[in-house]
Amino acid sequence: MKSKVLSVKDLSISFSKDETWNQVLKNISFTVNSGETLGIVGESGSGKSVSCLALLGLLPKKLSRVDNGVATLSLGSHEHNLLDGSTSSLELRGSHVGMIFQEPMTSLNPLYTCGNQLVEVVQKHLKLTHAEALALAEEWFEKVELPNPKRVLSSYPHELSGGQRQRVMIAMTMSCKPKLLIADEPTTALDVTVQKSVLDLISKLQAENNTAVIFISHDLGVVKNIADNVLVMRQGEMIEFNNSKKLFESPQHNYTRGLIACKPENTLKENRLLTVNEVLKGNLSPSLRNSTFLNKGDVLYKVKNLNKSYVKRTGFIKKTSTIVEAVKDVSFEILRGETLGLVGESGCGKSTLSKILTGLLDADSGVLEYEGVDISSYDQKDWKNLRGKIQFIFQDPFSALNPRISVEKLILEVLIKHQPSLNNHEREELILKLIMDVGLTKESLFKYPHQFSGGQRQRIVIARALAAKPEFIIADESVSALDVSVQAQVLNLLNDLKSEYNLTFLFISHDLSVVHYMSDHVLVMNEGVIIERGSSEEIYNNPQKTYTKRLLESMYS
């Protein structure tokens, strides 16, 4: 039997900025029943996380306030107001209300073993002895399907993969069998296969404990597959609420239609991705892409029999060493003007390969040829001269930008280094053109990175890369952390710039739908080896290898 676990009615919240209160959440209402999953979707800044952090009392007290609303947690015959800020409501955290955050590395204490951290949780909430808590911790690590639970007990967070750290967080959250679980973007940074296994695990534990789940995500494909009901939010307001099947089959609001329409798997390769703003204006017909589909035929970059190994040391007191072959006998060509996709799970060797291609890492053996010139033995001085032609767009734009320098100076630095013949007037004109070409305004030049959204910062990184006048750009997971609406804008931008600047791309991602949309040809990498290659249509529609099929089957659309 399903019973109501959480009821939120007319929740409104304001934040204080410069002594002025601005309402960021406006009359939000929803309920969650036992055993059900409520999906909350929307773009960054829509209020998804704020609404749930308020339920846990995690909003900064001096900078936020609840203007009105009630949030009631039902525990049998007892009802608790989660918004009154009392000690009793805060004590419900962990024992009755659990939360899984997006990035487990920042949620886990790096100074304590994973076992110690789980033992602390269960001792606090379940009043167990240390021995009892330790036994329960091992039981839960086994329950969340961590390999070698005894080893994980004594492992520090940095010694585990991202997916394993997220499983540790799930064990910590679910060990007290909370009535309500809040999962805030818990799989955003994970590979599709790891993502699927983590979501399957959450669903399994939910069924075992009849837990009510709130699942916050910007990935509509994930929400479509796991949620019973869906709440769509925009700018702090409820846009649409319906059961999952009805909402995705027949969305009532153009904003919801826009979120669904802008996903690459819903768009033909020859068309531009629709954006949410276009759909809100009533435009439901995508225009043709500007990108050149047929490359010019000559080889820009050639890789032959490339190899790279690492020595991995494990153990704190008794260290052991193992050889990890990150790249094994890899060979391929990138044709001028094409986009070559590279897909694979974390640890498959994608990033190691990209660092070798940009001279950030030396290969153990193999040949690199750029424009017919053997660059395999280039030293750092030689690479400095070549690096203007080869640029990188990183996954996290915030860590790639100096927070103390304005956008104008960020781009100016690159121009001085890679286009030294320009005079001051020419530099000013080019900086303005670059920032306008990536869809930002002149005023953006005088701001700092922290004053921009994630999508805007990615545009700044792209403008900075273009300032070097490159021929070849490596985009390494450059849209994986962006909302689907912002992702559509950035992917359209990259295709436009490819045509305008005559660029060649190596597009690295674990998302095959994005790679299929962007790429002419695709390489599939697993354990350092290219296991499959072909046109993007062949790889996406008719994969030959079991590994590639598994990547596709793990995708949510």
C-alpha cells in the first residue's frame, strides 16, 4: 500500500543579495508517496535544488528565508514540519530523510576511510556499538555491489572511481533506511554504463525499503525512465506537473516541449538542434546545420602504433606496483575539416590519448604526424610553436579559467602569445569579434568568470581557444555537465564555428547520442584499445562489438 510520505504546499523562498530580498522559489507544491519517484527537471537556476535543500535545512540561514509554505514529512501517525528549523526537524536528517549529492568526492571526507565514514553514520542514527556498525558497513558495501567490500572499508575516497564513490554515498544514505531519499543529480558526471548501474541500484534499494524518492536532474531521458511523476520547473516556478508517461508523450507547456526537443537523439544530423528559447517562441521546425559534412580529404593528423603505460602504486604502508596500459597500439587518421568522435567509459584511455595529441604527455612509442610532419620527438619548445594550431576545450570551464582575470585579458593573453604581429587596435577588434561569435556581448569582456553561468563560461573557453587561430580542436567532454538546453546551444555553436573557421574536431564523450550527432566518423575505445571504428551512422545504428552495444543499451533517451 502506498502512503503519503512528503507533502509540500505553496513553498516560497527568498535569497538576500546586497540587502535586497529576491524570491527564487514561488508557490511550489507537490507530494511524494512511499515507493514512488518524483522527478524534478529544469535548467540550472530553476530552483530544483533550492526546494530540496530547504527541506533538509541546508540553505544558509542569514542569506535565505522561507516566505511561506508548509512541508510535512509523515512518519506513521506522526507528522513533522521540515521547515520550522527546530532541533527535532533537523534530527530527521540521515535517519528519516537522506540525500545523495552530485559530486561524491566533495561529499566524502578525504581524511577518513570510507568504512569510518559509514560507521560514524550508523552509530549516530542507529545507536550501534563500533563492532556492530563495522559489520553493518561491510554488509551495506556488499549490498551496493562494491567490489571487495573489505578493501573498500579501509580505502580512502581518492582510491575509488567516481562510480564507486557514488555507491559509498548511496550506502551511507540508505543504511538508516530513510523514508525519503533526495537524489540531486547523482549520475551527471558518470559514464552511461556506470550511470545505469547506479540508477538500477537506487531503484532496487527503493523497492526493498518502500522509499519515497525525489530525483533531481536536467537529463530528461533519465527522469523519463525512472520517475512515476514529473515536476518541471523554470525560474523558480512550477511549469508543469504530470505522471511521467503523459508528460513525455503529450507535454502541455512549450518549455517542456523545448527541453525534450533540444536533445540530440531527437534531432536529425542535418538539422540544427532546437533550443528552449526557440520553442518558447513557437518555432518547432529546426533549420539546417551550417557545418560542412564532407571533409576535404587530406590527412591533418595521423597516429600510428601509439602506446602509453603508467606505473600504478597502491597501498599506504606496503606499496605494490602494477603496470597500467592506458593506450595500446592505437592508430587512426583525422581528416581536415571532419569531426572525429571518440567514445568509451572512464579509464578507457580517452584523456590520455588526447593529452598525447596535444603534447601534454609523452608517448612511450608510436608515431605522430601533423600535416605530414613527424612530431613524435618534439620537445616542449617545439610544442609551444605548434600549440597555437592545436587547442583544447575542457569539461569544466570554471577550473580552466583564471578567476582573477577579466574575459578581455583572458583572450588578450592568447593573442599576444599566438598572434604577436597584431597591433593594439587589431587585438581589440578581434577580441570583440570572438566574444560576439560565441554569442556573448561586449559587456562580457569586462566581467570575471564567476559572473557567468556554466554555459557562458564554456563559450568563453571556446573564444579563448579560437584566439590562437587553431586548425584542430580537441573537445574533451565539453558539454557533459551542461543542461540539455545549454548543451544544444553549445553544440550548435561548435558546428557554426567549425564551418566559419574551417576547424577540425576530435570530439570526446561517453554520450553516444551526442557523438553521433556531432561526428562524421567514430572511434570506440576500451581498455586502451580502439575496438571499433566507422561512420557515426554505422556505429550508432549497427554496432558490431558487444562493448559498443552495451554503451548504446545503457543510454536513456
